[in-house]
Amino acid sequence: MSAQAIDPITLEVIRNALASTADEMALIVMRSAYSPVVRDIMDYSTALCDAQGRVIAQGLTLPIQLCSFPRIMGFIRERYGDSLKQGDVLIANDPYGSGGQHLPDIYILKPIFVANKLAGFAATVAHHTDIGGIVPGSVAIYATEIQQEGLRLPLLKLYEAGQPVDSVFRIIEANTRSPVEVLGDIRAQIAACNVAEEGLRALVARYGTAMLDAYVDALHDHAEAMMRDVIRALPNGVYKAVDYIDGVGENPTPLAIAVTVTVAEDTIDIDFAGTADQVAASINCPISLPESAAFCAVRCLSQQDIPNCEGYLRPITVRAPEGSLVNPRYPAACGARGVVGYRVFDAIMQALAQVVPERAIGGSEGGPYLLAGGGVHEGRPFVLNEMVVGTWGARAGKDGIEGISNPAANLSNQPIEMVETDMPVEIIRYGLVTDSGGAGEFRGGLAFVREFRFLSDARFTMRGDRRDHPPYGIEGGRPGSPSAHLLIRAGGGERHLPTMPLESFTARAGDIFRLTGAGGGGFGDALRRDPARVADDLTEGKVSIAGAARDYGVIFARDGVSVDVAATKQRRSEMLEARS
């Protein structure tokens, strides 16, 4: 079918039908999943791929998992060629042998056949509660090789010609601390693939294979053209930035995430040369995640609704030195790799802010904070897998948003009631931290604080960041407040924990773990912030009277509510003079 024969209305109908199918997959997973990490936190993704393995639609889930689907599709073509049959279902989680990101992320993929001809693939990936390894939750910062992190699954058939491969199910069941949740979530992924199969078959029945294939090709071309238009609007040039991971252990060495963004007409090249080498800890980040974060950052520049298919990736190239933190060599551990992926997004945003600050965003909390642990309570084993998301940095014209996932993700915090129902943990505090948002004409989002009281002895580990390198501001905006992690003993005493500890910790019943995230970075000069907005922040508890004077030069009258206009003018004049 020629380009002239493509009807734009039909193209839009097909595009939305594919997107709706991918979204329906996502809803099926959420409503069918057993574990809180999938059901409530929503750490999973869904996609539809065409017969060539190209992503043609992705559910409204995690942007940073987008690029793992094209990579695993490449492994499928290499491993199985044309040998797949109707009723086959594939499973994998290996970052090095099948294109995955870390072992807890299990991929379930189903080839879809119509009249014995391959029509496409249904693809899902979900973060599973526990896949074995040296700590409950399967994410130990101190792991030094992937073999310590849990069960590695190369590409295997979970179902063959419609029949379950019992040996694979039994191996998974024997290697997890949470077999009910893990096997239940796998069944939820399979159910989503079955729904996708029905949806794609219905489209083939309506349009025919040849016509649908032509429109899918046109959809890729349309997405590519839209992305090239976005890039073409940027000034040509080379833009560099460096951000940092705090590092691992009690005395961490900062780890650089260096990026060079080259804009040339309608293409963007993103190069991570200069990034730190891989480390003997589990924060190494397999390349599919940095690729996904890079594509997400560029896509954020667009104000158009670009189809969420593989075509829009064509004008963007991503390069990363092998053996670096963003492209590690086997057998580097990678269980806690997510923090690096989020920093990739931040570094690219800082580079792009040099050319389009009005479209960039200040530093966010640094990605989800992870608390993973487990033990035995009243004779039953438990695994706690808590991911806490926090805040955005400010943007041009908008304050940062609180209680929201990182811009490169789409996660949710678990409701307190669900955590306390499922786990021997009591959440005794959950809220926002006054004065923690980076000051600016537009204020960064506030940090969160969440306190967990253990009701049973447990062994736990954690992953945080943005303590030594708080979220950056843009256009003169101030950084957000740093993160903090405190273990408070029931019998007295407390210990400040490193953001990425090279050990696990034992908590006794009654001990409290206080997790304080980082605040978002500000945008613009804080002395240009409308005093009325500072007054609103004071009313809402987002800034204090002292913070208003210190950070914004806003002075309040004796009633503690009204702005003292004359005193504010004087204070700001003094602050401006002190800068010169």
C-alpha cells in the first residue's frame, strides 16, 4: 500500500485500537496481580509488537522499560527464528542473555498467530517480589555479581503449544521466598497476553493482514516524522552535563553520569562517554534502561501526542562505553540498577536545559526509594518490597508536584492500609517536609517522609540517593533538600544509614526506619517568586516563616499571615546587594 493510500482517519483509529489493547493489558495485570509491588506500586509494563518484533503500542506504565522490549525481541528472533508455534509462551529475566534489566523483572511474551501466520507479540514485564538471592526482595546493593542476585532465566518456553512446561514453573517456585505472589503475578501477565492476542486478532479480522501491516508501517513512519519535527526545532549544537550518583557504602565515592547531547538537524545523538566504570555493587545498569531513559527525556520535549511505538526512536542514537556504569559487562550485579537510569534522565535534562530551559524540569527525588526485607512472623515467612516515590522538580511556570513518581517512571506508593494488612509493619508517619523544595521563582516539590515501625524481627536492605548530590535547580533555581535514612532503635540509639549500604541490617520488633526523600529542584530566581505564592505556601505548611525570609526574602507581618510589603522589598534589596 502506497503512502498516498494511507487514510489518516483509519491510521488514527488503528493507532488508538493498538494503544487501547496495550492499556487493557496493563489493567488486566493490575487487577489480577497478587503482589503489592505489581498491584499497588504498579512496577510493570505492557506492549504490543508487530511480527518483526517492533513495539507498536505500549501501555500507560513505565517509560524506562520501553527499550527492553525491542532488545528482548531481538533475542527471541535470534534464539527461536521461525520455530515458534501457536500457544507458545516465553519467559526470561536475564539482563545479559535476553535483554532484561535486572532479575526481579520477569518478561512474559506470547507470539500471536492468525491462520498459522505470525501476526505479532504480546509482551509484559513485571517486577516480582522475590526471585531468590542473598536477601529477601532480591535487591542487595552489596552483591558483586549477578549469580548472587537470584534465579537467572534465559529465554525459555513457559508454555509450549498451549501446554504448561511444569519443570519451569517448579524451578521458579523452588527459588523464590514468595511463591504464591510470584506465580500469581506470572499468571496475571499471561492473562494480559491472552487479552492482547484477542485484540490483535480482532484487528486482523477487521482490516486483513496486508492492510494492517501497511498501516503499522505508516504508524512507525508517522511517529518518526513527528519526532524529527521536535528535534528540528532545537538549535544545532553540542550540550554536555554531568550528574552524580552518591556512591556506595559508608564512605562513598561519587559516580559520574556524563552525557553529551548532539543535535544535528533532525537527529539527536546521546553519548555517555566519561561516565564512571561499573562497580562491585548492584547499581550497574544494563544498557536497555539508559536507552529507555534517554528516549523518555527526549520525548518529554514534545508537546504533541507522538504514537508510543518504535518509530519515534529512529532519529535518536544512544551510545555508552562497554564496562561503564550504564553498560556493564557480565557478570556485574545489577539488582539496584534503577537509580542509575533515573540519573541518566536527570543528566540529559540538565544538558537540554541549556538550550530549551522552558521545556526542561528541575531535579526530582532521584527515583523510587527502595526498602526490601523479610523474616518470619507468627510462623509465616514474609517479604516486604516497598518502593516510595516522591516529588518532581519545578518547571517554567509551574511548581514541582508532590506525591508523584519520577518523570521517567509511572509508579505509585502503596496505601498504608495495604502495607499494614499484608506485612508486620506499622507506618507511623507519612507526609511532606516543610522547606524541603528547592527555592525558585517556581518552587521544587517537597520531600516526603515515611516512618516504618517493625512489628517483627527482620533483615532488610535499602536503596536511596540524592543525599550528597541533591536535585539540581534550573535557571538559577536552588537545589532541593538532601535525602536521609535513619534507623531508630526501640531500646535507644539511632544510626544514619548510607544511601546505598554495602550490608543488610537487622531490625528488631519496635525499631523504626525513617525514610526522608530529597526535595525537588527549583526553577528561576527565588527573589522573583510572587510573595502571594509564598504566602500560600506558608498557609499550606510548605514553607516556614523563617524559610520564607531566608530563601525568598519574604517577610510576614506580626499576624504571621499577611506579607509585610515594605519589609519584603527591603529584605530582597539587601539579598540582591549581597550577591554582587
